[in-house]
Amino acid sequence: MDFDVHRGFLLLSGGLSNRTAMNYCSHCGTPVSHRIPDGDNRHRYVCDACGAIHYQNPRMVVGCLPVWEDQVLLCRRAIEPGYGLWTLPAGFMENSETTAEGAQRETLEEAGARVEIVDLYTLINVPDIDQVSLLFRARLLDLDFAAGEESLEVALFAEADIPWDELAFRTVKKTLEHYFEDCRSGQFPLHLSNLDRRH
Amino acid sequence: MDFDVHRGFLLLSGGLSNRTAMNYCSHCGTPVSHRIPDGDNRHRYVCDACGAIHYQNPRMVVGCLPVWEDQVLLCRRAIEPGYGLWTLPAGFMENSETTAEGAQRETLEEAGARVEIVDLYTLINVPDIDQVSLLFRARLLDLDFAAGEESLEVALFAEADIPWDELAFRTVKKTLEHYFEDCRSGQFPLHLSNLDRRH
């Protein structure tokens, strides 16, 4: 298969941005207008009937880089965006949880894997789609993992075997590149970066 | 005035959580139900008419710890929560920006201050109110600052003068405590922590 490494991201860009069009006020059901409220400097969805201002803000994608000896755990996606491509276990942070709890939950859901969090490893801004990716280095606690509903398969990869041309997201590619580079020095500082804006 | 150091946070907890009650579908205007959708494991607002699932996720509060020689810049809040109490310049991250851009924007809006970002300094989860606070160490570029619309006043404080009993938020108190402690060693690592759950 001739995968484009950016395919997953492009699909994500088209499909999952947090900037959702709003037609009706979720509080009172009246059609909303899209305008700059008094005292603000940005367009918001505003209800002229009940006065509600509906703010939309970036979302966090939290996940893990699960490590076992010289291998890392990847999941092959069973859903779009990036169906059939490989990723680190990660997903949208939920209310009521911490970033690390969300990362562990996603790792359990997508890879059936139990991990111990080591440290926050990459924080990557993706302003085009209003997301911030937070990936944690984590120690895989056992080899009893299994594909969850959103994965086709889950497997361990040494550096030489990473499917670089079949990765679902640029954030995952960047994190893996940092990781194998840092393995040479044995130092794993937090890497903060931004994905370039495309529009 | 007899301020409770936690007052700001409690007000925030009561007033600004991201978990907003939804009555009507923002896509089609039909009343929504609050239930666990098929294939999910959490309650969501779901529209049985058009099928939309309305996810709610944590929000990021981004801001700066602006430093000038041995002093830090604080703002006295002109709005609730925490009216009259002191804070670091910070606010909700907006769509289309990076975390550092949001932190600089908030610093300009609330304190009229221009800063150069040094590094991410504290990441504090506040799961009770579905927020993650990201505060950056920053160098104040000049002394030409002034209170913005959301501030009563803006001032520089040396450690001995910090109004510890009149701080608006626990995240701010924690960040200032780390900072002055780290000043003694000259090392400023990223501090990750969670505020305790209260309910």
C-alpha cells in the first residue's frame, strides 16, 4: 500500500476540528448569530434571545508512548481518520480526568495495555485543527495487550521496524523521532513544538 | 479585607466549569437527551432527531509568569471569580493559537505587557472544573505595562511582597511557590501536578 504519511492528519484536519458550526442556541433553542459580542474581539456564536455566548476552545489529545525494553507499542487504526495506519494510543481528554489519567485510559481502551506514566514527553500544538497533543513516556507493565475496538492490531516495534511511511499523524511521527534520538543520549527532556499552519 | 486564599477557586468552581448543561441540539434545535451513546461508556448530550453527539472536553487556561529582575508581575482582578484578588495574567486558550501565543495574548490583554516566553513552567490539572492550567516563565520586555479591562491594577512584586493571602487561584499560588523555591537553585524544571478533587 502506498500511504501518504500526512493522510491521517489531512483527514483529521477535515473531519475532527473543534470548530463546529452551530445553528441553534443549546440553552434556549433559538437560532444563533455569529458575531463579535460587546467587549470581545472574536467572532462567537451568540444567542440574541437568551444572551448566551457559546465559546469554542481547543481540545487536548492525550496519550502514551508505551515502552518495553527497546521497543514501543503502536496501534493500527480501525477508524478514520487514518484507517489502517499506525499510531500511539491517544484520544480526546475527557472531563473529570487529569492529562495522565486520560493518557492511561486511552492506552487501556485502544491497546488493552496497562502502563506506568514516566513523564510528559511531547506537547505539540496543532493550531490548524484547534488541538494540543500531550504524549507521555510510559512503561508497559506486561505483555498482555490486545487491540481495542478502535484498533485493528497492536504490536511492539524496535526502531528499525517502525512503519515510518504508515503513521497516521504528524504528532506521532514527531514524538517517535524525538524518542529514538533521545535514546542515544539517554536524556528525555520535554519537547514543545508546533505543527506548521497550512491555512 | 479578609480574603480566603481559596475563594477565587471556589467561585471558579461554581461558575466557570466547562460542563455546561445543554437543552437543545445546536445543530437542529431539537431537545437533547443525556445518555450513554451506543459504543460509548460516558453520558453525552445526544440528539435523537439528527443523531449529533455533543462532546464536552476540558479547556486549557494559558498564561505567563512575567519576570523582571527579582520581581514578578501580578494583576489584581477586576472581574469575578476572584474580584480584587491577585493573579498571574492568564485565560482560556482560543482556537487557532498555540499555548505560548495564548499566554502572550493574555499577558498583553490583562497587563498590557510584552513578554518573551522562556519555557513552559507549570502544568496543573484541575479535574474538578475540567481545566488544565499551563503557565509559562516569561521575560518582561519593558516596564511599559498597564491594567487591561479585566484588571484593577498591575504591579511588580519581589518575593517578600507577594500578597500570599490575596491570591485568586490555587494554580497561581502553586506556581509562585515553585518559582521562588527554584530561584534558590537556579533550576526551573517543568512542574506537573494536580489540584485535589473536592467532590
